Amino acid sequence: MAWCFKDRVIEGKIKRKALPSSPEVLLCKHQPHYSTILHVYPIKKNTMPKYFRVLVYLSFLFMPGFIYGQQAKNISLVGRLQYQQFLTDIWGYAADDGTEYALVGTREGLSIVSLADPARPQQVQFAAGVPTAWRDIKTYRHYAYVSNEGGNGLQIIDLQNLPNQIAVKDTIIAGAETSHNLWIDENGILYIVGLDRGLFNGGMLMCDLKEDPWNPRLVGVYDHRYVHDVYVRNNLAYAAEIYAHQLTIIDVSDKADPTELSSRTYHRAATHNTWLNDAGDVCFTTDETSDVYVRAWDVRNPASIQALDSVRSSLSRGEAIPHNVHVLNDYLVTSYYKDGIHLTDAHRPDVLVEVGYYDTSPASGVGTDGCWGAYPFLPSGLILASDIEEGLFVLQPHYLRAAYLEGQITDAASLQPLDEVIVRVLDETEVAYSQADGSYKFGLARDGRLQVVYYKFGFLPDTLEVALTAGQTTLQNVALTPAPLTSFEVLVKDTSSGQPLPAALLQAIPLGVDQAFDFQTDSSGLAQATDLPAGIYRLIVGKWGYLTQQVEIQPTTRQQIVVLLSPGYYDDFALDFGWETEGDATAGQWERARPKLTTRFGIPLNPGEDLLDDKGDQAYVTGNESQTYFDNDVDNGFTLLRSPVFDLSQQQDPVIAYYWWLINYIDNTNGQAGNGFLEVRISNSQQTAVVATYSNSFNGDRWNLSEFRVRDFLQPDEQMRIEFVAADPEPGNLVEAGVDGFSVRDLASTSLPEKNAPLQLSVFPNPPGQHLFVQVPQPLPYPLSLRLVDASGRQLYQSSLPAGTHVYSLPFPYPAGLYLLEVRKRGKLLSVHKLFKR
């Protein structure tokens, strides 16, 4: 297995977009005596992992900030041509006189661009066509063939008289007025795929071009299923059957009777395109959805397709969609929508290594904007790229061979193999993991003497210096020593009374490890942690009726750690405080879980992650088991989420805040709202009131903040509860919802700051002692996040302050030197505090 990208690992690209300047406003309709305004603040999903951010310090003595701009590695820009219309796919053509051309698909036709001077590409001809968002191009001899999904069939263009003139005609073959894509094999057979849905099941036409390229002759049809794209060599067709979620190999030796040999589906399959390597024994595929990989398949036996390896973009943590992959000299040239062009060394298809990229798009993350296609086959070696919004890019690649490291990792005590060991080169963000037999292998787009770290929770990390050489494999076996064990106790106390808090919940999470240890305090407020491997932990502590706290600890044996909790109500679901669920829906019940991203043809239907900057990684979501839309969404009824009882009798003017998202639309429509909904209710000991009902078709791709005054609906008392009801009353709707970040504040004792007013926050003492305190004059009206770094920018500590916090303490067991404490609100940097420890 090559580089494995996990959510906890940083991966390069950071792009952010500004939030709307004013919140969306919803008018609550279910209260006869009040017109309550609910403020709904869209929260843009951060593309970086929650607990690790890459912050580039322009000057750590002044104000740090992120660097934005063109991302490039081993690919340089030669020329560019911008358009006044959106682009589609791209192909290339080399004329007999040696002039190279870019054949650029646009919404209105085919743009033919001369590359006589690649630095100044010039359009010399334009073949108008039916307006369409899909247009793909292939060439045979001096002819270009253009598919489209608008009508008029196949467009054929004679290029032999370029740059002076072209001849153009449309032809409808076997009734196919539209098609999605094309392929032309080495035998002069044209394959037209993605046909009108009612025609041959949307399958594939086969036409002979050898006799008369201007008049293709139909010689066969494949009609088993819809084919989105295809690659054919040696009479074997490798079909991307996107709606069947599979790669299919078809024997087309007999065009009149094509025979299906095998198919292969896989996790999150939305097979979009295929391409063979030079040897013809490996097929590469892309999937038109997010959080997926470019995959390598062993097809030496066409009857049995076997997985080899996978790779994805390092620029967006894999969120950008891989659209089309091509192979040249055992390099993959892949167009990612929002991450541009990527180069991958695939000469070892079992260890795919990204070696270069050029990001054509200012957009980032999920979605189908950005780079549509690539063409790397010009005699000059230039790569052509079509970016939907940004135009034609002419690029010069530098093809670099990767260096490889392999070996086996064992337990030094038992000599048994160790799996899931993290292997990382210092100064690199990617990691690899050892397999069940202890073996590991990965590649790197650099060589030289490098420091490699081997780490597994429960073992002492080992750092070795390894010499890597480009194009070669280095062997390195490692034995890890078990880590010593430690035992400690945590005392949890009430900040106001100083009394111990029984039945408080604690969770210790080893730093950088997907594992947690749960504890609970006894009647004396003590929780015992026994025989844990020594190391650094994030400790989350909370109790219903108190504000959850998070601290970073590196405990020693017999140490007592004291955590103070302030009274209040806050729940980001990092801990399980006992919310109840019920309902009659046949699927899609509420569950407390790590949210999974659901997409529909690459479009995100939910945020795909927990609320940014809270303490854990969980939320309440409906039907979280599957990542496929319309699979385990709310169906045929309702699902209800109910909070524990909370006491607001002593608050004069309580305000409740919560974050939510909803997706609600009718299938097979362009987002038309269905009759599903998310309803919010508040109750006291006497009555229940509906606070809000959300039914917008698309509110799912972000977390939205809403808040309301309790007294606008009913009298606060000691028996308060809040409920969230997601419902889908009728079939045919896609309904999914999420809830997170519940909190209560009293307007009589807190107030929202004026717009753009500076945060009044004190950090003391300075110089710090063993603890550092953060204080605000009044309890926080919104959550904040803290991040402590040293003078080199290395992160030492990260935590969050929930709404309602007044004083917060954090440990400061660090040596003398300069430190910076960053304070952020929803990812936005508010202030930086310089600390000098003597």
C-alpha cells in the first residue's frame, strides 16, 4: 500500500472563502403570538483536519496568516487562454507540418487553438455546436470526433487544412442524438458511449472509421448497461459503468456479439473513466465523487480484476474529485476538478506516488468546478488542461521517479509483527501504515538522507535515518519497544463551589491516534486511569449541567490532575450525556457518530465532518451507516432526538443556540424541495412549542447556527427539554439531518459583542508559570478555539472554549522561551498573545 491519507493528517492545500456578510433570516411561523427572528449563520466547512492546521508564519513576532496562491510542484505554466464561456473536455492534435493544436470543448462548440507559440496560444477556428455542458473529443487521422449531450448526434471535423479552414458536419448514428464520451482504438474503431437513456440502455455503439472516417459505419452495439466512458485495446473494452458502480471488462472481438468477462465494484464506486498502462496489465480508474481515490487494478486475468493500490490529491485531503486519468510512460496525468492537474509515478502500480501537480482552480474542496480534462500526449511533451471556469492551460511537466522504502515492523519483546504502525518521513505530511504481517511500503517524491519516524500507540517511537534514491527501493526493518505504563487520577470539581463532581464523564484520547479511553468519577469526584501507555493525551471532561472542558496532558505515575467545570449547559456530543431517540421511520434514525460525507455525483449533501472547533469529532446525524445518497436516509416516518432535562428556572432571559443541517429534496429533480423537514421543539413542565421548521431543499453542505429566546415560546422552568424531529412522510424524498453544538446562555448576564468590536480577553500570568489562564470579563457568548505554538511554529497545545466560559486554565509545562497563543472564532484569527517564559 502506498501513502494512506487519513483525516488526522495534514495535506497541504489551504483555501478559504469569505462567509456571507449577513446571516440568512428565517421567520418562525408556528407561534401565534410572536414573530421570532431566527438567525441562521452559514458555517463554511474547513478543508483541514480539526486538530491539525498548517499555519505559515510570515513573522511570528507580528501577525501570522495563511499564504494563498497557485499551488504547483514539478509542473510549470507555459501559456494560458481564457474564455468568455465555460469549458468541457480537451484533446490534442499534431498537424503534418508539426504544429500542435489544442482541441478545447466549450459550452457552445469546439475551440481549435494553435500552439505554434505555446506561451501565447491563439484560437484559429471554432466549430459551433449544440449548447451543452458536456462535450468530449477524440481524433483519428486528421479528423476530430465530438460527442455532446445537447443533440444533433456526433460532430465530425476535418482538420487537414488548419489553420486556414475546417469542414464540419453532424451525423446521427443508430438514432443516437446524444452521447457522453468517445474512444477510438488502434484498429480504427470508434466507440460512442453514454447514449440517450432510452437507446440501447445508454450503452455503447461501435463504428468502423478505417474505410471512410467522414462516414462512420456501425458494426456493433453493447446494451447491457449505461457506459459513461471506455478505454479499448486489443479488443478488450474497459467500461466505466458509473450508475452500476463498477469497472467492467468486455470482449469486443466480435463486434456483433460483445461478451462481458468480469466486473468489479468497490467502496464508494462511481466509476467515471478508465485507462490502461503501457504494458496493458493494469487499468486505472477515477470515481466522480468526493473522498475517493484514483485506483490501480490488476487486469492480467480479465476474468478476475484485483485491486493493487490507490492514490488521491494531497492538496485537499482527498476532497477534490478525480475526474479523468490518463497514462503516459507509466505516469498518471489526472485532472482533479478543484485541485488541477496531478502527476503520479505509477511504474510500480502497487505503490502509487504523487510526484507533481498544478492547481488550475481558485476553488477548493468538493464539487464539479475546476479542471475537467487533461491531454499529455503531444509530441512536445506539453500537457493541455481545460479548467471549466479558468480556461485553457498549457503546462510543462517535470516527470520525476519516486524513491521507495520497504520493510517489516515487529514487536521487540515478542518478535511478533505489528500492524497499523504509522510510518512518516519528517517534514512530510503523508503517512503509511504497516499491514497485518508487519510489512510496509511507500514511495516519496524526493530522495537523500531522510529521517523516518515509526510510531504505534503503546510503543516507544523510533526515528531512523534512511538513505533513499529516486527510482530505487531501500529496505529497512524495524523493531519497536513497548512503552512503559502509567497510572494517574483526575479530580473533577465545581468551579463555583469547589466541591467534587461525581458521575462526571472523562475521555482520554492519545495524541494522533484513533483510540479513546473512557472513565467516570466516583462519589468523591475522582476517576482512576490505570496502566495506560505513557504519552500525550487530550482529556475531555464534562457533565450535564456543566461546560465541557478539554486539556492536553502528559501524565506521570501517581499524578493527580485537577479539572474545574463551570455550571452551564453545553453539549457538542464529544461525551454521551444521555440524549434519547425514538421514532417510527423505517430507516435513518438519529445516532451519535462521526459524520460521514454523503455526495450525489460529486455534490456534497452534508458537511461530512463534525462541527469545526468543538472538542470531539461526533454529532447527532440521521442514518450515518452509509455514504451513498438515498441509502439509510430518513424514510416513511419520523425520528426524534430529545435532550436530557435542564433547569432554566434561575435564568432571567435564556437563549438556546444549536447548529444544524438538512437535506430535503425529491429524487430525479434539480433540487426541488420535498415534503420532509427538520422541526425544533422546546418544552417545559407544562407545554411544548415548535421553535422552527426547516424544509429548504439544500441546507446540508454546511453547519448552520440558529438561536432563540426561550421566553418567546414558553416560561422557563426546571423541567426544560429540546427536541429535534427529522421526518420524511412520503416515499421519493431524500431527507437527512444533523445537530451539534447545543448551548444555553442568559441574556441578562451576557450580551453579543457589537459587530467588529474587539474581544476583551486577558491571558495571565506573563511570564507563565505551570498554568496559564485565559479570562473574559463576561461569559463567552460564542465558542473560541485556542492554539499554542513555540517560536518555530510547532503546535504544542490545542483546545476550545465553549460558549459561557469565563475563566479557562491550561497547563504550561514548557521550557524557557517565546510562545504564541492564538485565539480563533470559527476558524477566524481574532488575536495572538506573545508569552515569554523565563
